[in-house]
Amino acid sequence: MTDTARANAPASVQPETTAATAPATPAPGQAVLVPADVEAAVHAIGDRARTASRVLARANRAWKDRALRAIGAALKENEAAILAANSEDLEAGRANGTSKALLDRLALNPARIDGLVDALETLAGLPDPVGTVVRGQTLPNGVRVRQVNVPMGVVAAIYEARPNVTVDIAGLALKSGNAVILRGGSAAGHTNAALLGIIRDALASVGLPDDAVQSVDAYGREGGNALMRARGRVDVLIPRGGRDLIQNVVLNSTVPVIETGEGNVHVFVDASADERMAVEILINAKTQRPSVCNTVETVLVHKDSTVLPAVARALAERGVRLHVDGRTLAALPADVAADEATDRDWATEYMDLELAVATVDGLDEAIAHIRRWSTGHTEAIITNDLANAERFIAEVDSAAVMVNASTRFTDGGELGLGAEVGISTQKLHARGPMGLSELTTTKWIVQGEGQVRA
């Protein structure tokens, strides 16, 4: 935690320090106990966020876009300070034995900061979702009714080791007219504190309340627990991270939750798949950035496909460790090593250069495997058979389905949303990458000229 963050924390509340002193995460369904002073502090943050949200709700697009561009400019101006703070977090992570995958998510560099700035610029160029008319009509009695998009109000996010999420969520919340409260975790504590200060200063510079973006990180895990129980002060809570974090929030929060999910992502290589296409898609889907949730974790290969040797060699050359079933092992080239797969491999989101591979009799078996093991995130088919492609689209029940394209496209930026709060794997309110419209709800507006109900 930075000295500034410590200075802003009430003296009665000790910030998160080490794993040994941090309170344990409650088990699913276990009562969440929060010290009264921490609860009061988080409630005060919620109250300030509510006040700020009312200003944002009436801010026009030009005002919000100025703020987004001001944040982007401030990130570039303060790049050195951000990278210095991030280096502290990375050094601590290595010392604590943090996995390579989490370190990759934690790391910022000039290119990634440029990406955050570009995402903010893209958000500024997108239409304002607030005020969009979903539907409307004039009733026979002359009453005019319409349903319009309005901000949620106060959005909270709990996430881990992802400083890019701090900027993405702040930008999305701002453009959609919401105030946001963040809990980014100790692993990215220095980086998030630096980013938060920059964002708040940028908001103030254009006349918007800096309390539109706040954090409870100064109060450690207890602050996160209090945030989960701040029903009435927080309108919706979005967890983003590993399975344990997400399930803890889903099962313990009294605030309404939009559940994002882990990515046990599948690609089915059909018998008709082109070899070159299969190699290029699978290399991209597995090796471009293995630590993220839209990376392929299981490949299912049709028994009549001839692409397996080329695919296996290409993956092995890039350092991918294969976990395969018996039929796949028998079909691998002699120079490609592999481990025998177990049920644990079919269920695993590796987030690393590891991949499970199975041979299946056909589309029916591939879909059955996906139904059993998928987390509902993203699945893809590589095929030249239009009928099989259409069946795959219709029968695979995941948030995103790809045909002859990399699973890496399940991303708010790639799909034209500017950025994303997370990828929802549930079916209520939002599903898939959550952009601007997913951070709005609706309001019915009824206008008459004195009509009364008969």
C-alpha cells in the first residue's frame, strides 16, 4: 500500500499487510463477520459513491468523454510512476511464490498501458448507452410509454492481481453513468493505489466527483467482506478472478451479483477441418497469452481428422505440455511427448502452456464432452461442414461460440465493446463480455395529459 493510501485510512483500521495477518476468506455459506469500524468506513464509501452516482446519472456524453480522455492522458503522463508501483507488486509476488500465470496478469508494461489508453479512447468514441430507448409506444388512450436505459447506480467489483481491470471498470462505469467501488486485492496493492489516485485526479480535473471511483483496499479482506454485505448502498457486485474468489462472492454476498466464470474453454477439430487453419487457430488460442480466461484448455479432435500430428508438433515447438487420452497418444508423432490425461485434466483451467487433448468419434461425442466439463465461457469448432457448424452453434450452451476463429476473440475490446467488466457465464441480465449496455438497467417513463385508469 502506498503512503497516500495509508494516510487516507482511518487510524482505527489497520490495512491489509501480510497473508499471516489477513483475515481468512469465509467458507461458502459461512457467516461473514466484519468489525464495526470497517463496516462503518465501507458504508461511508458507499454513501459517497451514491452521491457521486447522482451527478454521473445526469452528466451528458461530452462531459463523460472528456473525463475518459483525461484519464487516458494522465495514465501516459504518469507511466513511470505506474510501472514503478507495479514493479513493487511483481517483486513481492515473486518473493511470495506467485504463479507465473498470475504474475502475467499482474504485470504492466508500456504496451499494456498504451492498450488501456486506447481502450479509454475507444469508450469515448462509443455511443452513450444512457437514455437509449429500448421500446416505446402510444397507448389507445393517448398515454405515451417508453422503456429507456439508465445507470445501475453504484457498481462494485472484487478482483485479484489484475490492475488493468481497475482502469477498464472505472472507464466503463463512468461512460455508463455509474459510480464504482473497487476491491483489487493485496497482490496489486501498489499498482492499484497509483492508478486510483491518477483516475480520481483526472475526474476532478474535468469537474466530476472523484468519489465516482473509490476503493476499499485499505481495509483488506474485511473491507471486501463489508462490501459484499453493503446491500442498499451497492446496487450490483461483479467478481472477477479464480473460481474460489467468484464462488465466495456468489455464496456470501447479500448484494446482487453478476457471476463471471472461469474459462475451461474447448475447441473441436472436425473431420473436415483444414490443417493450416487448425494449426493457426490453436497456436493463437493456446500460446498468445496462456494466463487469460479465453485461452483454450481442451482440444477435441475427430477420429477421422488428419490434422493431429501437425497440431501437436506446432504446440510442442512452442513449449505446450500435452495431456492426452489413449487414442490421441497412439496417433501422436514419435517426437511429441505427452502425459496421460485424467478427469482432472478435463476439468482444469490451466492458465499456462498446458493443454488437454482427446480424440472423439464425432460431433455428438464432442458436444457431450463439452456439456460435461465446460464452464460455459467459450467453445469453438473448426470445420468446413456447414451443417456441423450450425449444430454446434445451436447445441453448445456457452456465453460465446466460435466457428473457425480463435477463442481469444471473447473479449470486450475485440468484440467492439471498448473494454469489459468481466465475462458473465450466467444467463440473467448479462451474458458474455460485459460492456457499457450491460452496466445499465431500464426505467419505464409514462407521459400523459391527465388520463386516469378506468
